Amino acid sequence: FQNKVEGLRDNLYFLSKENLSTMLEVILEHTEDFTDSAYTSHEHREHILELSKQAKMELEQLVSVWMQAQNQKTKDLMEDLEVAILKTCQCMNELKREVHSAATSLAVDLLKYHTDHMVLKALKITGVEGNLEAVAEYTCKLSEQKEQLVEMCRLLRHVSGTEPLEITCIHAEDTFQVTGPQIISAAETLALHPSSKIAKENLEVFCEAWESQLSDMSMLLREINDVFEGRRGEKRVYLSLPRPGKHNANLKALKPVKLDTEEQAKIAKLGLELHLLTSDVDSETEKWEDQENEIVQHGQGMSSMAYSMYLFTRGEGLLKTTQDLFHQAEIFAAEGTKLASALHAFSDQVRDDDKSLLLLEAEKLVSMCKQLQITAKASVQGKSATFTKVDACILKTRNVMTLLCQLLPLCCRLLRKARNGCLKPAPPWREDRIRTGTNAHTPERRAETFGIKSLENHVTNMTFLESK
């Protein structure tokens, strides 16, 4: 809507006033979900209603000046039009901020209130006790909680900002809608058969699904706030892809296929987890005093590649196709193998009691990277197989990043021991290698990766490839 309004500066005739009015009506219809919600605060409701009314008035004024400018394009009228455009856009920005605040503040309050899972714990206890009356009481509370969380998902969907996040909101809403009654049914069954192991396990499974979804909502909320505040895509990304045009030469026999909602939601969830891990890794690398350290350099490179894979799950970045993603996964795994070699070299300086732990973690890293490379290189055909491969690549990348989050602080701690003389002196061959070796800023290193900025206005649907 705002783009259309601002477009009047360049062209007074590219759309009709009816089209602009219709667009505003659609926006204001969405705001009714906030004003009609029982969970929207009185303050937010009043502000949204006031801004909605103001938006109508500003548009009426804009249309009036706009029509006059079409008939008589004078300097004064064009200045009035500019003022009307600015006031309309300002009002819409304020309305956008208000509905975002209403949705996210509700989400923060609900997630904070329900994070202890007291109702679920009570259902498990009273179910095992066979206390039907208590179970009935807590199932009513869970039903209320479900309605609150479903409403939260609906409101967050309006302010999600991107299609992948909107799909994630829909998936979360469906999960709460389905899992809530399942928990209630399982709790009632357990209360009737308190000695049944199967009934108890069923309740545990459904409760775990509920708790997991509630935990995912915290990550989703962070993502929505990142999009709203313009923080998405700002991180510098390093890719090891061939130059555009070359790596797509063999894709003529392939066609794009869209994922269904459930598949996109699954990939989006993995992407969110990967994003959080890249932030954790970056935080750990920043703690190192020596940013030129080989371990730090490899860690930063892996984090940047993982971030580009995360952007892929949102339909952003330079990874446009699954072939790009698979190639990036291979390079990521290769970088992990190089990190493992650096850890082996570093272990020669570590005393025996720490060396065994470091080598064990390095071997884990090698094994995980090999598995990722095998998965990334595997040949697949068809949508289902391609999705499975994408899912596996991102999952295994996430696992490597999880291990990296453990390795970096361990190595940092061992390096600190050097200040107290707790490390073995570096062998002569190692010193020579440090003096003569190349680091990440040399031409050889830069040849492997090149920096890019994430692109604006990317497609929001991931492109999956299926053989004809």
C-alpha cells in the first residue's frame, strides 16, 4: 500500500483511487482481528482504532489533492501532494508498529506465563493418581491456554513479515489446535486407567509435542521481531559457490517444485534453529583475543556458510536452488574437516589430560562432516527425495554447528591456560607453519569464499528441483 502511495510522486495515473481505497480497506479488515480479540489490551485496541480512523482521513485528503493534481499540475498542488503522501505513510507506519506491538507483547506475556508447563505437570500427576475431578479441572485450564496460544498465532501471522514465517505461524496454530485435545483425551484415559503404562506414555508424547511447540514460539517471535526491525539479512555471508551462470549450466532438464505447507514449516523450523546457532558461534568467536587464530577463522567461515543455508530456508540469499544448497553443504563439511585438522595440530600443545578430550571432539567433527558430505553428494530424483535430502543436509549442518558451539569455548579455555604456562610449547614445525602459513585474509583463502550481501525482494518460496 505504501509503495503504491509513494509511487504517485512519479506517476499520477498508474492506478485508480478505487484501487488505493480497496487496498486500505483490506488492511483495516486485518486490524479488526486485533480490535476484536479478547486478548488485545485496551490501550492497544484504542490506538489501533484511532490510527485506523486517521488512515481513512489521510487517504481521503490524499485522494482529493491527487485528483486536483491530475487536472492541474501546479507547484503548490505538487507540494500539497507530497505532504499528503508523507502524512499517509507516517500514519500507516504507526499503525503497523501498533499492531506489531499488540501481537508481540501478547506473545511475550503468554510465553512467559506458560513456560513453566504447570498445567501439563498437574495433568500427569492427577492422571496417575486417577483423580478424575482434578483432571477435569486442569483440562479446562489447558483448553483456555490453547485458545490463548491459538489467538497468539493468528495475530502473529498478521505481523510475520514474510511468507515462510507466516507458514510457520499457521503450522504452530494447527499444532496447538490438534495437540490440545489429544492431551486432554490422553489425561482422561490415564485417569481412568492410572496403572496403564501405554496411557502414561501417550500423555507424555503429547505433552512433549506441546512443550516443543511452545519452545519454538520463542524462536519464531525473535525472527518476527528481526524482520520488523530490519535486522534480517544484514549479516555478511560467505559462499563457496562458482560464479553465477556457470553452476546452472546443467540445470536445463530440471524444473522448480513448490513445497506444501507442512514441508515448508519443517524446513523453516530447522532454519530458525540454524540461525540461532550461527549467532551462538559468532558470539563465541568474538570472545577470542586473536581473531587471526586458525580455529577462529574456520569457525567464522562455517558460521557464515550455515547462515547462507538459513537464508535459503527463507527464500533469500544467493542459494537459489537445491543444487546451490547441496554444494554449499559440501563446502561447509570441507571447512569442518579443515577445522578438525587445526584441532589436531592444536592438541599437540595441550597437556595429556585435555588432549584426549580435544581429540575426541575433533574425531566427532570429522565423522559428522563426512556424513554431511555423503548426504550432499548423494544423487536423488523427485520432489519427495529432494525434500528428504534438503532436510537431512540442514539437519546435519545444524548438528555440526551444535558441536562447534561446544568446541570453541573449550579451545578458548585451553588457550587461556597458555597465559599461566599450562600448555606445552609449540613444536618447531608448528612455529614454522604459523610463520609461513596463509590465513583467511590471504589470496588463497579468499579464493575459496567470496563475500555477498543478502538480496532484497527475494522470492519467499524455496525452489526445489525435480527431474522432468
